Amino acid sequence: MAKISNKVRTLKIVPALIARTQLGQILRRVRQNHERFVVDKRGEPQAVIMSVEEYLRNFARQPAALAQIQREAKAKRLDLLPLREINLEISRYRRQRRSNSQEETERFARPR
């Protein structure tokens, strides 16, 4: 995803009819120029259209646990692992977990 500069952005107000008929163009401008639009119906703001990246950065709060995991992964340079290695690690973990689960099931299933 492209980096967005920190310059102040203005909201462009668009009537709902225009937003509906020109949605493709609005989405292109949002994606390429990082513009924001307020969709207006009968003089009342109804919705805001902005990029997902900008929404996540400005409005979606990241759970503290996830932020901590990301910091630890970055410190250990795990954020640089190729996708193939990540998938292998996930597979290993799942195999181990299944194995442990089966052992516990067998242990509790034995007559006492």
C-alpha cells in the first residue's frame, strides 16, 4: 500500500445521486489520490468514503495484545519471514497441537 502524506485533507461533498452514478470514479480517486468524500442526501451527511488504509490507521483501534505480538515479532525480525516459512510454522504448530490433543484424549479414555 502506498504511504499517505500527513498533509491536511479536505472532504469533498457529493450528492447521493452523483455518488451512485459515479462510484467507480470516486473509488479510483480515493485509491489513487487518497481523497475523502462525504455522501450527502437532502442536505444531510450520510456516509464517508475513504481508503481502507486511512480508515485503519485513523479509526480502527488495534487490540493491545495484537500490537504487542507485532512488536515482539518485529524485534525478533520475524516480520521478514517469507510466506512459505510462515505457513510451514503454522502447519508444525497445528500438528503438534493435534498430537497433544490426541494424547490427552487417549489418557482420559483409559480405564482407571
